[in-house]
Amino acid sequence: MRRYYINPPVMPNQLPAFIARSYVMDVPSKVAELIKWSKAEYTKAVVEATRHKALRFVTFLHKEYSAIRILAESEGFMDLINLLNEENYNQLSGRERVFIRRAYEMHKALS
């Protein structure tokens, strides 16, 4: 299991079966929540590295990582992608669509 500075949002696959049966998931809001989390996680990583004066790590984060990559490597990302369909994808804003597409392309490139 990965360690994060900020805990990622709960995904349906992380819920016990008896709760998941009655769990209604609003996919567009979950997408927005995951995007917001990935941006906050990236910012927190840079701030913490800067606070600890880890210049090499800050440089590494700026060159190799982004919020898109953090989302692409997160554990619940592909579960969320599998829940997307044309109807709920059309409910996303243009920026969210681009962010998700780029994260998906990065996920495919990294795997």
C-alpha cells in the first residue's frame, strides 16, 4: 500500500460488501474529488520537501511528477475509470475531461 501525505478519497472497491450494495456513487463528483485530491497531494509533497530542505527531491518532483501522474498512479484511479460511461463523462467539465484523459494516457504509458 502506498503512503500519501493526504489520504485519498474512499472508492467503492474499498468498502465492505454489505455497505457497497447500498452505496450510491455519483461518478462526476468522485472524479472532481480525486482531481482535487491529486492536486493537493502534489502541492503537499512539494511543500514538505521544501520544508525539509530536500532540494534534490523538490527538483525530482518538478521534473518527473505532476498532479496528473499522482492521479494516474493512485490505487483507485482505474476503478473510477471503469465506472465512467458516456452519460457521466458528459457531465464532467472540459478541464476535468482533459485531466482524466491525460491521467489515463499516463497510466497506460507507465504500465
